[in-house]
Amino acid sequence: MRPTGWVTTAAFRRAAVLPAALCLLAVALGRPDLLAVAVPFALGTLLSLRSRPARAPETLLTLTGDTVTEGGTLTGAVTVAADPGTICVVVPAADPALGVESRPVVAGVPAGVSARVTAVAGTTGTAGTAGTAAETGGPAGAARTAAVPLSGTARRWGVHTFGPVRVRVFACDGLLEFPEQTPPPKLVRALPAAEPYSSRTPVPRPGGISGLHRSRRPGDGGELAGVRPYRPGDRLRRIDWRVTLRAREPYVNATQPDRDAEIVILLDVLRDVGGGPGAPGVLDAAVRAAAAIAGHYTHQGDQVSLVEFGPRLRRLRPGTGRRHHLAQLAWLTETRPMPGGQEALGDRLLAIGMLPPGALIVMLTPLLDPRSATALAVLARARRAVVAVDTLPEGLPLRSTGEWAEPAERIWRLERDNTVGRLREAGVPVEPWRGSGSLDAVLRDVARAAAVMR
């Protein structure tokens, strides 16, 4: 239920009970000295109550932006509009991934023009510096604002909640208190930090209109493919005069056109293992690798789409350019593990047409679920250009510390190595993620296989 008015505090009750008790004792015992002691307490209480607030305070939580890159700093402020002379106590809170400390901060709304600032224990931390008060203008007695700055550091990608922030406002030197207020929390989108990635290997089967990849078919372009005899219809500016003079017949330069490719990044979300402070988990490695690969091919003009390999089969349409890359990063922030379902996801992907026939499929998977290996085998049998990127981090800690934990992990790793070997025999290259240039070798193999199949 929403608070409606000011209430008395324990300090008010002590300030009222102590003078009354002293007065009763002075009358009962005939001690005027006790009455002299009670008078200052009573007068101090009455003087404090003279500045009773005339309106309810209003609180507002604001952020400088709702999007931040992983590892970046997020800033905001809690603004309290109240009568002059009131004191507000702000207790910030947020998801642990935002790194906001829940240290209370006290800010006083000044009675005059000059600002008065107070902080708990005289310290400042990640939650921000002490609150500052600012005059809103207007006649004497008008409401003024106290702004408490807040800040945090995005420790992990994802969509996080900044709040709820609790605000308590006191008046009359702490004798009156307004019930606790909680401004609506804000959603913050932390974009994944893309690792440096670059690849000089051409993508197999480029079939777009224009791009940076050399097509295997001859045509108009800037890549020299050789010299051939002149045929009717060739442009005169393509004549190679040196060869023509030596051969005594016209020869022209044969070129290959530049094409863009279509890339589909499959993100395996069936299992997530590990993760913690300073130790990225399986899904963390996959999301950051997807951001790096998508950013590389998007910026060089290729059509890149993202598909979530899980029960939802969430998909981002293909596109290119900087705006599309920002959409890719925002799409990746909503990724979460989805272990449910037992259907054959590989057949379902082919049935609903999410994978274009000529696209290069890059599947980021830790190979922790049998459905992932089955889907890779299905795509290989369908003669799709597919590359499996192993996103299982090295040195992943054991799930348990029992007596048989270490032998069980060795058996599990042997079975996983057998799965990787069978995938390679089926024609699926499996390469661990090592950052920039880690996929060049397998892309060359896929390009050769695509040329042989064609």
C-alpha cells in the first residue's frame, strides 16, 4: 500500500516521554531541579517540530544510459524532492553483475541556498559519493532536491536490474519519518565484450552481390584470375597489350568478381557449466566468441545471422553494417541456458528453413549434450558447410569433490574426445576457440571440401 503521510519515530517518543517523566517526578517529589532539567528537552522538541514538512517527498531514479559494454561504468542518481531541512537516506541495490555496493548514503536538503552534504561514516565507495543537494528555485519554503549519485561496473553481459533502491526521508531533526519509498527499478543491458578476432581465409560459397570474397566463377571484378584469348563481347579496356603484342592476337585479362557470403552462427544453449568471479563459464565463452565472429564478418560486409540452438530456436535476421552489429550484441544479451526438450533439433533446423543452403554455419558448442553432436552430423550429411567451434574453457573446475570425481571426469573427457573424433570422421571440423585466427585452418578445409562437392 502506498504511504500517505509522516509518522513519528522512536526519537520523538523518547523526546516526549523524558520531559513528561521528569515533570511528574518534579511534582511528586517536590524537586524543582528536575523541572529545570525537563524544560530544555521540551523546548528543543517544540522548536524542532516548528519546521514540520508540508508535503510528501518524491523520489526518482535516473540513469545516464540503459546500455553499457561489459566492463564499462554505469552512472545514475537518486533524486529526492522534499521540503528544506529534511534528510534522506538512500540504500542502493542492484544485480551483483552490476557491481553496485549497498552502502547507505545520507544527503541533507538544505534550508538555504548553499548545499550541505553528509555521507555515512565519511566514506565513499562504488555506490557513489555523498549526496548533493540543489535548490529548485521559487519562494522560501519551496521544495528542493537532493541528488545521490550512484555508479557501478558491468561485470557480466546480460540484462540486469538496477534497483530496487530504498529511500527513507526524515524531518524535524529526525522526529518525523516518511514511510520507505522504492522508485521503480531500471533495466540495464550489458553488451558482451567482443574478443579481438580476425580471419584472412575466404569463406566458402560466397554468393552475394558485392563483398570482399573472391568468387570461383569468372566475371567482372577486380581480382585478376589469368589471361585468355579475346572473345566477342569483351571490353576493349580489358585487353592485355603486352601479351597481345607477343602472341600477335588479342588477349584479355580474366577476372573474378567479389562477392559477400552469408554466415549463420549457431549458439548452443543446451548446457551451461562453470562461471563465476574471474572464471568464465561455457555460455560466457560462447557469447563472447559469437560477438567476436559476428563483428568481424559484419564489418567486412557479409550477411550474418544468429540462431539459438535450443528449444526456442530464437533467431536474428541476417544483416550487415554497424547498426546490425549493435542489434547482434543486444540479441546476445538475452541468451540464457535452455536445457529443456528432447526433440531432434538438427532435423528441425533444416525443416523450418533457418539455414540457407549456401551459408557457412559456425556452431559454437561445448559438446556437452548429445543433441549438439547429432545436429552437427545431420548438417554434414546434408552437405552443408559447417564448422564446430569448441567453447569448453580449459581447466574447468570439477563439479564435485567426492572420492570418484577425478576418475569420473577422466572417463567423461575420454567419451567427449571420442565424440569429437567421430565428428571429424563424418566431415565436421572441430576447432577449439583460441581467439583471432583460430578458425583459419578449418575454414580452408571447408573451402576445399565445398569446391570438391561443387
